[in-house]
Amino acid sequence: MNVLGAEQTAELLPYRELISSVERASISETIHVPQRGVYSTNADNHFFVMPAYDEQQCVTKLITHAPRNSLLNIPTIVGQVSVFDVKTGQCQIILDGPTVTARRTAAVTGVFLGYLTGRSLSRCLIVGAGAQGYSHLEMLMGTFDLKEVSVVSRTIDGANRLANYARNNGILANALQEVPELLEPFDLIITCTPAQESVIRHRPRSDAVMCAIGAYRPSMVEWDREVIRWVAKTGTIFVDTRDADHEAGDILQSGLDPSVYPSLADLAKQFLPARERACAKGPLFFKSCGWAGWDLAAGKCALNRLLTHTP
């Protein structure tokens, strides 16, 4: 059994391989995901228990989320993902939970973006410079033709750190004090904040791609209601899984029903109506809430990488 830290876990989850594993999980008919447990433990803190299994592996992710830790400059998410062999019951590997969450979430976004054709993704606005901001930037740099990124964060120091990381990797980057009112320059807007109220209040351009990552509960929201309603009328909304039907705060708080919108599985299974809507003109909005099946996909990716790259 291997117990891995954050750096080792990241090495076993390269984005191209992880995106492929996540895509396979999207069309799998053998993955079982029991209802996750979410427990309020102290003030704004929560404890998550997220199991998933198929015929080969079962995983459990145990993580805590303490959002006020950011004020103390310590991690807001802590935990592990344990991967077990179904036949023997043996624990095969223990991965760093926050690293798995960050990278598999970015990989889910990568799967969605990979289905889009005729859309430029070269100029991106990232709102939120935490773990998801970094993982999404890394995913875009590694798999798409990203040329320029602008970053907004809770503090300008945080935005500067992520912008500098992009510059060090050859990407033009700007750190912004706040979300600009004029969103026309951006092909792609990714929000990854634990917001309780909208951080994007203005419409992007009519062919923009929007990925809402941070709000994972019905009470959370990153996008203004009128923007979401505008997308519903003039473009297309997508969700990551059918779990979003009762979790997608951005959509629910806009008075819309998430269950009527296609999921990533609809795209992955090449359902023609979903593909046509993804390639159609107009704005696209992708709402990601999370699913333990992605953790199982990450566990499989890590095990395969470990076995094939071990001397």
C-alpha cells in the first residue's frame, strides 16, 4: 500500500490521462455512487464522506472543508482518497484528497471543453485563485491552446501569485482587483469560488463559454440570476451529472430546473441532441457540482500510472 502526499498524487494524475479516465467514467454503466454524507461540524466547517465503486475498485474520499482557514493561511480542504481492490478488499493506494479533488474537477471541465468545436478558448478569465484556480489553469495549459489569462481573487496578492505562475509557464497573464464589468475580451470564464452570492453580475459575450465550479450546494451561487436566465434563452446549459439536479445553486436560484439540461454523460455517450447543442452558436454554461465517480476515475488513473511507470 502506498500513502502519497500532494506532489506524488499529482504526478500520478497527469491531465491528459486523467481526462480520459474521467470520460470513461462518464459512460460507465458499472459505477455505483451511494449518497454522499455531508456533516456540519463547526461553524462553517463540513465533513464529507464520498464512496464509489465498480467491479474492480472501491474508493472513499474523506475530507474536511474549513473555509475560514484561508484567513490563517492554512489549507481549507484536508483529507485522503483510499482506493481498495474489490476482490481482495486490500487497500491499494491512499492519495492526497485535496489534490485528487482539484485535479479531477479540472479534468471534468476538460472533458466538457474537449467536446466543443468551433470555439476559441485562448483567452480566459479565472475567478478564484485557490486550488481550483491553479488546477484549472494547469489543465488549460496542458491540454488546450491557452494564450492569455486574467485572474481575480479575494485578494490582489492571491491573484498575483496565480498570474505569476501562468507567466512562468509562458502564458500572458494579468491580475485584476475585481471582476471587470466588460467581459467581451474573454472566450472562457471559469469561476471557482465558495461564494454565497454572485461574483459575475454582467453578461459575457454571446459566444462565451462559462464554467461554474465553486458552488457545490443549493445555497451557493457564483453567477447572477439574470445571466443564467439569459444563457437559458439564448444558449445552452449543461451539468456534470444528474446529482446537479438538486445541488446546482446557480441554476436553482435562477428559478430553472437543472434536470431539463443535458449532462456530461449525454455528451460522452454522443447523444446527438446534446452534441448539437454543444456545437451550436450562443453562450454555453457548464455547472459542475462534483461526483464521487470522478474520485474513482482518479484512483484508477493513479493505479494505472503507478503500475505502468514503476521500474
